[in-house]
Amino acid sequence: MILVGRLLWLFCSLTFIFISTCTYAKDIKDSCTTCKQITDNFSKEFERTKKQNFGGGNTAWEERALSKYETSEIRLVEIVENLCESSSFDCNHMVEEHEEHFETWWFKRQTEHPDLYKWFCIDTIKVCCPKGTFGPDCNGCIGGSERPCHGNGMCDGDGTRGGNGRCSCNHGYKGEFCLDCIDGYFDELRNDTFSLCSECHASCKTCTGITNEDCEECKTGWEEDDDGRCLDVNECSVDPSPCQTDEYCLNTDGSFSCKACDKVCSSCTDAGPEKCQSCATGYQDTEGTCTDVNECEQADVVCTEENQECVNNNGSYACICSQGYEEQEGVCVKLPPSGAGLSDDSWFSWLMPYLTSGHNQEIIEEEANTETRPEEHEDL
């Protein structure tokens, strides 16, 4: 039990160290990015304020009394205040933490060290490294600082105090030094410090040159002929077809695709109604082309209900009520003649709601009021 507990403790400790290391490396890289952004913004603000002055109206007197605006503390403050977005905590924190360094550079180091990024980020607060180097001591990347990863990849931590210097190769390259070619590429030029990988012909998995005759191995979907060339396999020529019944096969280089037949076809060899092998329901073969069947003109009546008419559609038909009839509960019922009067029963049904409404009550109340005021009639 004690042994299990110790192993668990060891595992947790190693996990904590790993996570802490990864977090630290990320923070180091982020700090360099933040510092680079700050110095870039400093340069922009420096240019923006280049032609400004104290703004008091008497520039000559102000510069005699307060020194030149160009090198003044007022200009520095204005620049520093605009280095960061208000929402950027990391940026504002770095500026506040190292504000005295900006003053030192502005008044004492600017002439000797005009590159603020190098002086501040690399040499002073040491969160960045020169391009082509990485890590706490700014060691050179694989392949050298001039051409990290031999120009064929990215060095992990390049330009920062983090990273491990390992190469992430560009597409087409592989290996620790990014000098080897991946499958589908070949060495067009190669020496101990330089490699140029070029893409093989589309038919080659591996190759020694650019044509389909230079393939060492064909890709899937290609096959080698008697002359050693990789040629496309026509998957659509096999029987049965690799596609569904209502699809046709379209061959492509190294592969194929299945496309839907025209809606008039139940099976086909290509696109269009003239390429049908058999017609879909509701269509018939007319001189090699599938055309609509007019069910309404067939000898056998298709709309058998009383007072119905047949309407033909593409591939189908519909049964509708004849003119003067409307469908009610699945039956075509004759409509009343236009302008016909209401029956007694219909008139009574229409009148009943009116008789029982509030309007009727108002009439009754009015009559009652009239009966209680006979003197008004006498005056008339």
C-alpha cells in the first residue's frame, strides 16, 4: 500500500513538473511576443509625434524654456501612454514594470542603441533572442542562426528565450535537420547543408524524377505498365460498377466518383436523359430518351372518383375536382351557384348570433328607458 502511494505521489509530481515546464515555456514565448508588440507600437508612436510640439502657441519660447519637444519627457509620456490597448493586461503590466527602462533609453541610450527592440527586449529585460536563436542563452537553432532548419522549417522558440530548438519541417521535408524528402517528393538538389525537394508526378508514391516514368512505386489508383510508367486505373470499367444503381461512375486521375443519374433515369451511363439505361417510374423510352408518360391520356382511366379530372405532371399525375366542385372530406362536392340566396335555415342561422349579441341587449334597454319617460313624448 505504501509503495502504491509513493508511485502515485511520484506520478503526480512528474505531471506537475511537466505542466509547469510547458506553462513556463509558453509564458516565455508570450512575453517575447508582448515585448515585440510594445516596441513596434513605440516606433509607430515615435513617427506619429515626430512633427508635433508642446501645443502652447509659442513653440520657440517653449523650446528655449523647456528644451526641444523632440527629446522631451512630455513626448515620451505621450508615446508610452499609447503603447497598449486598455484591455491588454500583459502589455500594460510589462510597460508599468519596466517604465524606467524606457526613460533610460529615451534620455541616455537612444543614440548609441537606436534599435529599441534589441536593446529593450533582447539585451535588457531578456525575454527575446536574436533571430535564429532560442532558449535562455540564445543558442543557435539547428542549421545555424542564418538558416534555421536549413531554410526548410521552423525552429521551436526561434527569437525567444523559450523553446527547444527542434525543427518543424515545411511540407515536402522531414528529418531532424529538414534535409530529407517525404513520400511524393524527390531530392532535386542535395548536399550536407542544403536540400531542395520537388514534387513527384501525381502517379508516384516515391520517385527519382518529375515524370511518371521516374516512379519507384505507384500510388493507389495507378498501376505500372510494361514500360515502367504509372498509369491511371479506370475503376469505372469494371463490372459490376462501383456505384449505386441510380448513379453513374466518373473516372478521375487515380480515383473515381459516383454522380446521380438524371431524375428521369432509374439507371444510366452518364449525365442527361439520353444516357438512361432504364427509365424511372412515370417515364418511358422514346427513341433512346426517357420522356414523361401522360397518364391522363392512357386508355385506362386513372382518376376514377366522381367529378374528378386528371392533371399530368412530370413523372406523375394528380386527380383534382372538376370546375364547379370542391373537395370536402375526400369527395368532390358541387359549389352553390354564384349569387344564390340563402335558405330559410341559413338565414336563421346567420341571424341568431346577432339576436343574442350585446347589440340586441342595447335595443331592449333603450326600449325600457323609453317606457319610463312618457313625459318626453308629451312635450313633443
